[in-house]
Amino acid sequence: MYSTAHNVASNWHAPASEVGRRSAERPPLTVHTVGKEIKRLRKLRELTLEQLASDSGVSAGLLSQVERGQGNPSFNTLVQVAHALGIPVARLVAGEQMSSPVVRREERRRLSLGDGKLVLAEMLTPRLDSALEAIRIVTEPGYSSKDTPFVHDGEEFGIVLEGTHAVNVGGTHYVLRAGDSISYSSTIPHWYENPGDVTSVSLWVVTPPSF
């Protein structure tokens, strides 16, 4: 289990294409930073911990830990909390809106979390008020969101760049390898996993922004 302030990305074994550029990247947000933003948004909406717990399906105890920077939430947990707050997950990591239409590699806003299996998400689009968003997702072998399927408005498109990435849409399981792509309505329950034995890298476009 990682400590509260631990940068989970430091334990990520990067694929060859990643080596040599990480030192110049914007560092991923820590759980402490994300927890402070969740607390700020909860209070802004005048919600108690118990109310947010009920809306998100995440226990009040875990929410309290996350807000105090003492938890180690999974990526799926953050999705549940963000959607209960009525915001895309990216809102928790975005910081200031970017004025330029260009996102330089070292400027990507990054979220790195793990509960034994790492998820690294990088925002490739500069704003959250656009009609779509693009996200680069990196997962370690064994990652799965099966226990918390996603359902939200919009559509998604994904293409696998490296490794293997499986997508389950409405009970139908699709295993994608490098070069394979998929698109579907986000209103259908869907979940993801990395069933392979190497790190998976994929690119996702979602409209409207909901990640």
C-alpha cells in the first residue's frame, strides 16, 4: 500500500517510448491535492460527507480519508466521487484552464493513482468546456474497473497504442491490441481492464467531457 503523499508514478515501469522524457513532465497530482479539491467542491455544494457518500456509493470513512490526504483511492473511486459532484474527473486535476489550443507534452495535466494496479491519465485537450476531451491512459497488467462499471451521457472512442486493452460494453467483451479501435455509446454500462502481461497505453476521445 502506498503512503498518502507517495507519488505512485514513481513505481511505474515505463514503456520504452516513455523513457527519457519524464523528467520534463508536469508531475502527477498527489492524493493530498485531489482530496483538498474534493473537499472544496463538496463544501461549495453544501454537501455533508454522508450525503456525498450516498450519492457516490463511496463510504463516508474513505471520503474523509481522501479529503485529509490519508487515503489511497482507486481511479474508479475518483470517477464515482467526481460524477456525484457533477463534474468530470479531469476537473480534479485540471487546475487553471489553458489559454492556448496547444498542449505541449510537458504541460499535460496528469493523475496517477493505484490500488495495487496503476492508472496514469493524461489530459491531451486544453479545456474542460469544449465539446470533447482526449485522454491518454496507461494501465499496468491486471488493472480492471469491472467492480464499478461506468454509465454516463455521450460517446467514447478509443484506440490502443501499446499492449492489450479490453473493453466490456453492455456485457460484450472486446479485447483490443495495438492498432485496434472501438467506439460506443457511454450510456451503455462499460468497464475496462488490462488482461495482458505488459503495460497498456491507449488514447480515448469522449464527448461531452465526462472523464
